[in-house]
Amino acid sequence: MRAVASGDRTAFRHLYDATQAKLYGVVLRILRERASAEDALQEIYVRIWDKAADFDPGKASAMTWMATIARNRAIDILRSARTAIGASEQDIEDLPAETAEPLQERHRSEELRRLLACLAGLDEERRQMILLAYYRGTTREALSRRFERPVPTVKTLLHRGLAQLRECLGHG
């Protein structure tokens, strides 16, 4: 990252080659349109180039820092277009954060196994709602239409389902 900050285009090219697939995935997950994600990715790498000197390895890994830039830019794009897609501000704020800490991979896989076991303990409808809402980013309004339930009921089911998961995972 220091080389990129000093204007080294070769270092930037290597950085791009090593990270573009991951950052594209972050952006695509939020924007859900390939063309929009590709356009956003170009803007994101311009920001990374411009702000490389601001990177602090004491605060986060380079990947986490870049994923945060990508996520924030994708959310900004989504916010500017939210009226066109019908998403509320709360739905956008509720988008899950991306993390990219390879050293924590083992810990995450153990947590994932525990989470999957806890998800299996939920009834099918609640499990599907939680996965759609927090993994796919589906809005509460879209869940309401899909499950033919009022939005307040969907919110209650999600809240209770998350409480069950927290309890199962020993976090509540």
C-alpha cells in the first residue's frame, strides 16, 4: 500500500489484480446489478489510489480498509437511488458489513458451524426470512410480499428469530 501511496502504478496494478474479485463481490452483493457494480468498482479504485496515503496498517488490514471503501461507496450509490428501487434508509443501514481478515478464518468457520446449527433449530419460515434479510439483503417490504405477512409481523419475526439465534449462540 505504501508503494501505491507513492504513485507506483505497477504496485497499484498488482493490488488491483489481487483484490478486484473480492471488492467486486462486496459491491455486487449490495448493488445487485453487474453493470452498476462494475461502474462502482472503477470509482472505488480511483478512491483507493487517491487515499492510499491515508491507509493505516495499525487500524486494519489493507483488504479490510479497501472493502470498507467499497461498501461505503456502494451504499452511497444505493442511497442516491433508493427511491427508484424502493429501499428505505433503515434497509440500507441494515446491510451487513463485509470483513476480510484471513487470520480469523478458522474462528469464523467454527462460528459458522455453530450458526448453521442454530439456524437449523428455527422454523423454516423464520429461517428463510432471516437468511433473505441478513444474507441476501432483502427488504422487509419484499419479505412481506414474499411471505404474505404485514411488514410489522415480518419485523417481529426477524427480531424474535435473531433473539433465538443469540440465545442459541450464547450471546444473549
